[in-house]
Amino acid sequence: MKICVVGNGAFGKKHLDALSNIEGAEVVCLVGRREEGTRKVAESFNIPNYTLTLEDALKYDFDAAIITSPTQIHAEQAIALMDAGKHVMIEIPMADSLADAQAIVNKQKETGLVAMAGHTRRFNPSHQYVHNKIKAGELSIQQMDVQTYFFRRTNTNALGEPRSWVDHLLWHHACHTVDLFYYQAGEEIVDVQAMQGPVHPELGIALDMSIGLKTVSGKICTLSLSFNNDGPLGTFFRYICDNGTYIARYDDLFNGKEEQIDVSKVDVSMNGIELQDREFISAIRDGREPNASVNQALSAMKVLDLLEKNMK
């Protein structure tokens, strides 16, 4: 499976690390924005080719692409790649508007290619453990309580490096939780509420948000997000169920008594991004719809659109 990775920032490198653990996956091209940085990353991962434009990358022979570029160009690049006959995985969020997300889904249906959104939470062993219990009928979610906290008052990425684009609490970070709640609840989200704090004068986005979601049967999700939080950082999930409580901190899982649960045997890896990439490659080989296909992810994008309108 010959793969092109589009973007050499923090998440581009995470995918390159993950792909190095997958047998039969070969990264043949890297697309970046700056010559020196792109060349260094290509050399460090032994990638034979690198370019500074997607157009130049399409001159090389590859089967699929993983898009980790700035959110604002996800849709444009995904559509161009599918027009060129390439399968695509688009890092979260697949777009920052419902219209662009719908355009991606329309192109996937037109081409029949595998197109997947990077909803890593579906693949983290901690969340897989809870999902497996839900599928087995052992529990049902009553409420998900989620905190997504970072300290990001300047325009920097996960490595603390300057960004060329602005991240967004709603269209990126809330997207993780909205999709996960939809996936774990297994029901349509029918009611939303949202508030946001002041808009940052330089970044042009709110640094604090509060979101509420409700499904058709009454399951609820409460989500607090902040770029103003000076630690601890990350996203913390509390599943309040009819048969137990579970607390997920990325790949670690605890019960309501703070007793750790061993999730090391849930899947072949503890790395959620690796498991996500494995699903992408497997779906291409099998000719099937992947878990977290763009069509499945469209439900979360519709909810984000409603939340944005709610806040306005």
C-alpha cells in the first residue's frame, strides 16, 4: 500500500510513526509547505520523495493519502485526491463547515473510493472497551461528561511551534466528542445548546465554550472546552452508565472508584492513531466502508453546524 502523507506538522509525524508499525504500508511521498522542514522530516522517516504542493505529489505513484494539513484546505485537497483516484483519510475535522463536509461526502459517493475521517477516539482502546460493552448489551450511557482543556492563547501547535492557521475549539476539539457521543450512544442527537466566551482579539476565536447535547432517547453529553486552562492538559471523558462509571484519559481507563482497567488486549496496539491507520488500510484492501467513514462522520458535522448557529 503506497501512501502519501500531506502535512509534516505534529499530526503528520504521528501518522508517520504509526505507519512505520504497519506491515505492507509504504510512505512514498510527503507534502509540506516549507522546503527545509519538509526535507528534514522526509529524511528522518526515510521517505524517498517530498514536494511543497499536492499537485506535484500527484506525479508520484501512490494508492492513498493521509491529509494532516491545515483544516481550511482539507476539503479542497480531499476532493482533488479523490478526483485523481486516491483513497483518502482526512485528519479531524474533515472540514470547518457543513458545506465542505457535504462536498467531501458527495465526492466519495461519486467515486466509490474509501474516504475516512480521523476520529481517533473511536479507535483508542479505552473507548473501544466501553463500546464493546455497549454492543454486548452490558451497559447503556446515561451521560457523557467531557473536559477538553489546553493552554493555547497564542497560535501554536501541539509541539509548541507557530501555526500558519488558527485552530478552533468547536470545529476541531468539540468535533472529537460530538462524534464519539454519537458513536457510543448509537442514536441521533436531537437537541443542542452552546455558549462561548469572549472572542480573542488576535486569534479571532473564542477560547472557552460550554456545549450540551441530547439524543432521541434522552442520553446527554456535557462538554467544557478551554484554551485558557493552565494544566492539566488534555481531554478527559467520564461515562456515566446504567451499569457502572468509566473514566477515560486517552488510552488509560478507570472505573468510578479510580481503579485502572487493563485495556492492553483490546486491540493489536495501544496507539489510537496506529489503529485508525490500520482500519484505513484494511478498508482499502477489503473494498469496504471504514469505521469513521466521511459519511458516518457527517452526522457530527451537522451537529457542529447547529452548535455554531446556536452560539451566534
